[in-house]
Amino acid sequence: MRKIPKQKRSREMVERLLEATAATLAERGLEDTTTNHIADTAGVSIGSLYQYFPDKEALLDALMERISDKISSSFREHATKLEYVNFDLKTVANYLILYGIDAIKTDPLAQEIINSWNSLPLEKLLDPLEKFFLSMAQPYFVHHYQDYPIQHLEGKLYVLINSTLFTVVRYLQSEPNTTMSERKLAHILSDMIVALLAPQP
């Protein structure tokens, strides 16, 4: 169990170590990253690192949580600027999917996470993201309550959010070998989202 920082200096040290973890992963990859590498990147002794994180796995857990918070903040900022509640569902879904794909492709750390998908504590990343997207969806569907039924909404959103996340990850892993464009993928996923949430005859 890692030490929970309470003082400002301790919080700054944790942030420094997490920044170093992210930078080292992006540069060396998951398999070639050790706590010694992270300590060197952070410019601290290995003993200082172990005061806050007992091992590499604890660092990865904390980093996944941190990335989840960062992604959530970024999506919220862009969705708010878009004034997403005023657009039709397909437009919103299509925009956010393409935004997410672009954000991953332009971030070396995100690319390493995609490449090491099966070796990381992804529940630390995906569980908060799932809750975040659920919280973002609620005001949208309250605003559009006449267009989309509320019945079973949370269950449907659970399926759609996780299906979309894993499909995007799978696409990015196989992108060099697929002929499908990002826009086509976003179009298909958006259609799926609208179809599942649209009122049934």
C-alpha cells in the first residue's frame, strides 16, 4: 500500500514521480521500464520513490487513475465548448469518438498504453471513465427526454460506453493493417449508439 500524501511537499513529490513514470513509459515502453529508471527520470533516489510507491505496479495504478482524470477533464472541456446538449446524438457521439482517437494517436504515452493494453491495471483507467461518461450522458438525455426513452438508460449506456472504448482500442492496435478509416469507424459506432438508444416502435 502506497503512502498517501498530505503535505504540499509530499503531493509535489508524488506528482513528480507520476510525471516521470509517464515520461519513462512513453520513452522506454512498459516492459523496459523499472522503478530505477523512473527514479532517475524524476531526479530522486530509489529510496525516495519507495517512500511513496512500494513497486512499479503501485506507480502504474496511480498513473492510470491520473490519466483517467486528465481524459475526463479534457472531454468535459471540449463537450462543454461544443454545447453538446444542443446537438443531435449522432453528431455528439461522432465528434467525441474522433476527438478521442486523435488524442490517443498524438500522445506517445497513450500509444504505449494501447500497445500494453493486456499488461496494465486498466480497471483503474476504465472504471472512472465509465462513470464519467455516464455523468456526461445524464444531462444530455434529460435535455432530450422527448427524443430518447429513459427506461433502461443506464444499462444501455454501460454497454455502449464499454463497447465503444474497447472497439476504439482494438482499432488503434490494428490500424496499420486495417483499411477502415477513422471517420468510417466513428460513423459506424455513432450509428450503433443511436440505434440502441432510439425509441423502439
